[in-house]
Amino acid sequence: MKYNDLQVNRNTRPTRAGRGIAAGKGKTAGRGTKGQKARTGHSKMPAGFMGGQRAIMQAIPKLKGFKSLQDKAAVVYTDRLNDLSGKVDNFVLADKGLIEDPYTKVKVISRGELTSKVNLETQFASKTAVDAIKAMGGSFTKVAVPQRIAQKTTE
């Protein structure tokens, strides 16, 4: 039998920390000497805790304001609807140049006087705008935002 053919089983018993100097990891049990990390419960510090001094998240200045993730609705006023009649939806408003893109949310707000009868089909309208439209004999219907149709490209 050769020396390199010997099968040696390693001692897989875990080391028992804090069981005396003779056990191999006694006294301080591998935690160093004193300090916060030598004590029990040190692992339960909150994220960003910096030993009692002001945390980095509190020290850095924050950006002002609030950024909403929702798209803002395009605003159309009722006095701009006087040139229109019949069914009015996002595509009609875009054709007349009242909104830039027909695939955006539209809100109609009351301003001025409405003189024509319109059947409005948009996403939002203020209560006073709906009252003005109904007073002229028109109607308001809440509809979903039109979806773009994906065009197939042939290559």
C-alpha cells in the first residue's frame, strides 16, 4: 500500500464556539474583542445603520416633488367644441388639432359657453362639462383609450 492510496476520513464534526480555550474557539469565540459586533443581536441592525451616526439615506439630499408614473390626460375645453357637431371622439379631436395624439387619455373641462350639440365619447369629463353638453341636447359616454394596431412588417 502506498502513502497516497490511503483513504483518510476528515473530522466533519462542527467546531463548538465558546466552549473554553481547549476547544479551539473559546473565550471570544472568533468575535474579536469588544465592540458592537462582538455582542449578541448585532446582526439585527437595520439596513444602512452606520454605528449610531446618521445613516447614508438620511444624509443624502432628496429630489423635490413627486413623479407620477401615470400619463397625464390631454385637456380639451368645452368652448373649443363649438366648431364640432355629432359624434366627437379622440380621432375627431386629433383631426381638428385639439389634441396631439388620438391614443392618449382626454379630459373635457368646462370653460366658456357651449353652443353646439355634440355626442362626446372620451375618457373623462368634468361634471360641469357633462351638464353643459346635456343642456345642449348632447350626450357623454366614457370609453377606453383607443389602442394602436400593431402593423406587421414584411421583410
